[in-house]
Amino acid sequence: MKSTSLVLRYVKTVKLDIILGDKCEILDLTISGDFFAYPEESIGELESKLRKCSSRVCIEEAFKEISSTIVLGVDIEDLKSKIISLLETCTSS
Amino acid sequence: MWFLKLRVILDLEGRDVYWQMAIDEALLTLRSRGEIDNTLRIYRFKPSAVTIGYFQKIREAVNLEFLDESGIQYTRRITGGGSVYHDTSGELTYSIVLPIRGVLTDVLESYRVICNSLVYALRKLGVSADFIPINDIVVHGKKISGSAQTRRAGFLLQHGTLMYATDLNILEKALIAPREKLESKGVKSIRDRVITLRDIIGEVDVNVLVEYLVEGFSNTLSAEIYYDELSERELRVASELVSKYKSFEWVFKR
């Protein structure tokens, strides 16, 4: 099990806390910070979907499901890339 | 911009943070059900309190040890954004519920329109305030006001602060800002980033400030205002929400 925290500075600040399992699956993930999302509940739904992911495709699908959510202060594409990068770094090591 | 009626409720005597957040949510709920008019509230938190944004982790946003030692109440808002220290003797809060239409349809634009009501009031006091997207009002590059908005069922609730004489020593001890955020703002501490009206123009007559704020909202929204009180119905709906804002599950959900 591997736990990582990243602080990402966009217009707003996002903290990404992620726990990866032995097979590099996402066991836990929290996206926190002083940003805005409409509707707010979609961030919790995104976290839930990402918690089941162990592949790039799964992460991309999870983000696709919140594509209609308005997120202010966060580069959502960059955030997605950071999560994919963490997962792929884990699988290649 | 359209013409609208805007009900104004003043609560300068103040209530605690759980009630104030519950009333804001109750007004959004009742407005979205069509049971009340568009409503602007200007109020204080009594006693002084801290609120954090919907997505913040409480232990990373506030100094819990200091808040507990100082008897400062705290809760989580239903709106995003950052942590705020609400000083009973130095800060006014506004909240407004409106239908999402016209210029308020776009989220960013709605922040600008509503925040311009505060800019109007500040400029009328002779203060060169500017709105900085997403949700800040700054004077001399320092934050004097922050706002946060949520949307439900075709209606929005936006609430925000205006620091006229906030005790910045307490604010600095109560709130935690990530190092990365301070660096991006080019400051070393939260205190370096904020300013109060007292710092700029000296002591402020709160009644005048309230009058200018109401005028600002009326002008910016092209609204005809009338003064009112909270109804029994609104207080009853709010009372049902107070326990949420006091609950460990809500406050510590992140």
C-alpha cells in the first residue's frame, strides 16, 4: 500500500490524497481544497468512481461522467493527468 | 438586467454560526420552492466563528486547537471556497437568494454581478475596490471580501464577507493557508494577504456601511427593495437544519 499527497495550485488550491494498493489499484482518494463545483455532489461521486480504478481507461471514464459539472478554480484536465500519472508510475515501478 | 423585487433582512444583533448557515440554506430551499421572495440578508455571527468551504479538510483549513481553546465555533458551509473568520465586531456577512436567469446564468458572471454590489458600497465610501475573479474583492491588492455560491433547482445562494475591522491577529491564528497558496499570492502569511476597511479609512459607521451595501445590491441588480423580518416558517425550516451544522458528520466530513 502506498499513500501520496499532492498540493496542486491552480486559480484555487487542490489537495489530492491517494492510497494505492499492492496492485496499484486506487484504494482511497480525496480531492479537497478551496475550489468550487456545480453541483458540489459530483466531486464526491467522482471520488467514489475513482476509488475502483486501476487503469487509465477507468480514470478517464470517471472524469467523463462529470463532464457536465462546472468546476471553477481547477484545471480538471491537469488533475486527471496527475492521477493517471500517479497510477502509471506505480504500475511501472 | 431585469427588474426584480428584493426583500432585505437585517440581522445585526447576530446569531451563532450554526443558525446563520441554517438560515441561509433554509432561504435557498424555500426560494427554490417558490415559497419566499428573492431575499438579501445582511448579518453578523455572534459569537465570532469560522466557516470552511464544502470541499475543505477541516484539519487542514483551520487551527482546531486554537479554535477550541478560544471558544470559537466552526462549521462547514454548503458552498465551496476557503475558510473564513467571522469577527462579531469587525465583519459583516451578506447572503442572497436569486433565480438563475439572465446575467446570473453563467456562474463566473454571476459572481461578478453580485460582488459588484459590494464594490459599489466600498467605492461609495471612497475605497478603490476591485472584483477579482473568481470570488474576491481586493483593495490595494489585498483581500477585503470573499464570496461563495451554491446552486439548486434553478436558484442560487451566494454569501460573502466584508471585513471592516476584523481582528487580523485572531484571523491569522484561526485559519491555515497552504504554503503553495501563499507563495502564489506573493505573501508570507494570511495576514499579509488581507485588509480591513479600518486599515484604509479608519473607523467605519456600520449603519452607513449597511445602507451602502443595500444600495449597492439594489443598483447592481436593478432591484426594488423592501425590508422584512424572517418568518416563523423560515425559522422553523432553519431550526431543522441547525443540528446538521453542529454535527461531527457534517463538520468533519472531510
